[in-house]
Amino acid sequence: MKLSGFVIYSVAFVIFLTPFFLLPSDLVHAQSMPSGTSALTLSASSNNPVPGQTVTITLASYSFNIDSATIIWSFDGNQVQKGIGLTTLDVKAPSLGIKKTIDVNVITTNGQHYNSSIVIGSGSIDTIIETDGYTPPFFNGKIPFVVQNTVKIIALPHLSNTSGKEYDPTSLIYQWKKDDGTVFQDQSGYGKQSLSLTGDIIPRPYNIIVTASTRDGSAQGQSLIQVSPTSPSITFYNNDPLYGPYFNRATTGTLHIGSQKEAKIFASLFGFNFSNDISKVLTLDWMINGSSHPELANNSSIVLRSPDGVAGTANVELNAQGIDNILQGGDASFNVNFDAVSSVSSSTPVTL
């Protein structure tokens, strides 16, 4: 039997905003420095490799037929490859602070000699991402970047000098740009190792590329950070009057109310951007069996009490919608079943 005569009381809940830190796995590229004669061109598959990354060196020439020439490759002074038309060589990027030279000697079919070389180093950049979306008090989990929130990206580069000592991140030069080539000039420059962005009105994924280099350009690293805005979410928790919300166990599916006759429920609005005064930025619509209860529009916590002497089920649903941030919206629901229990002696729930 489905009943709509479900009694609802509101209860206030104090909300604390806490910053969220996220440490993702970066897609980091590489560093190389080509040189050589005009007859030969050497290029690396990655311009900013991380230590140990495989880098493919490619040889080309627009002056003669390179495919018929004898090509001798040397890595760090040791010959590693020799043959006709061998125009590529795979090498491992060295450790931080170390640079390796790849030499190539080309002998054409008519006996002419050409040579060139390329130097490769390595570097990496770790990143920290912070977002200002809401998480409940003492929450140790993580949430993704939510559309129309602000995201802050902090770069932690690992670049070393020839002695193996890493450079101070605050002494490096940073360039921040989108993958479409747009450079954030006002947030790039000496010591600017962080970038702050507010989500676009049109939510779509994009990549941010950060390059860190020394002032003399002797060392450089690059990282690609994928930013994918998502929608906020709502999760319900049983709000115990003594211990508070049980954040270790979400209320999903069906909640059973037995002899206790009532249950306090807290709705955690993960990722929504709001202050303690929810009414100024969010519209909350609580519904019981499809019937709206506008008197609860400012409450993220409610108390549910079952009718006396009646058993049945009810559906509880919450829809949250941003007032200014119109793209921030979400809904969630759960079912409640309750037993036919007579009234017990208890105080009437009040707003705390």
C-alpha cells in the first residue's frame, strides 16, 4: 500500500565548506634539442620526455636519397645501429639533469659523408587540482570538477641541473595554454606555477598544457592536464540525532523505518557551489510520492515520521537547481517502508 500521508519535519544543518585536493596521473611529454647540417634533419617524437620514456629519433634529408644511404647511429658515444636506409632510432630518455647526444653519420652511394646530432634531456611535471565544489564536513574523498565552478591547477615541476639538483619551482618560467593554442598570458610567466579557471557556460572537456623551463632554457618539462566538467550530485545519509550523519553508509534503494517511527535524512549536495545560506543560490524541491513541499526549500536535512498504526511505502525525492549557476542541477531519490506501529512517547522534532 502506498501512502501519501507521510509527515515531514525540517531540521537545520550547519554546512562547512572545505577545499578539495586531487592528485591525478599526468600525461607528461618531453625535451629535445636538435642540431646539425642543412643536408640532414633530425627530429624527436617527443620534445619533453620523462625519464625512461622511449623517444624515436627520425632522420630526413631533402638533398639526396636517404633511403639508399648507409646510416650509422651512435648514442652517448657508442655505435648502436648501422645499415642502409635506417632512418629511425629508439632511445630511452635519460635521468633528470642528464643529457645524452645522438650522433648520425650518413654515407651516400657516391661516397659523400654527412653528419648531424641531437641532444635529449628529460623532465616531468606533477599537478594538483583543487575545485571549490561542496563536500560535507570531515569528508576525505574526492569529487571531480563541476561545471561553472572554479578549478585551480598547481604545477610541481621536476627539472634538474647537471649535478642532479632540482630547480626551485618558484624560479622557473611557466606557460599555461589550452590545447587550441590559447595562451593564458596574465597567468603565465616567472614563478607562476598555478592557473585558475572558471567553467565555461557551455560544459565541454578540454586540455590544459603547462610548460616549465629554466630562465636560460637549459631544462624544460611539459604536462597535459585533462579537464572534464561534470554535473553535481546528491547523496542521502541517515542523520543520527546522537552521532550525526553516517557518511560511511549512504541511504540508497529502500530505507526501513521500524519501531523508531522516524528517520532523519541529510542530503549532501556534492559539487554544488553555495554558502551556508542555500536559499540565495539553490532551489531545493523535496517531494513525497510526487507531492512538492515548498516549506522545505531551504533545508538540506529533513525528518520523516510514519503515520500511526499504518504500514506502507513512500518515495522521497530531492531536486536541487542553481539560481545563478543554471547548469548546476541534480536530483536523487530513495524509498521508505514503514511498519504499523502505534505512537511511542517521544518529543516532537524541532528545528535545531
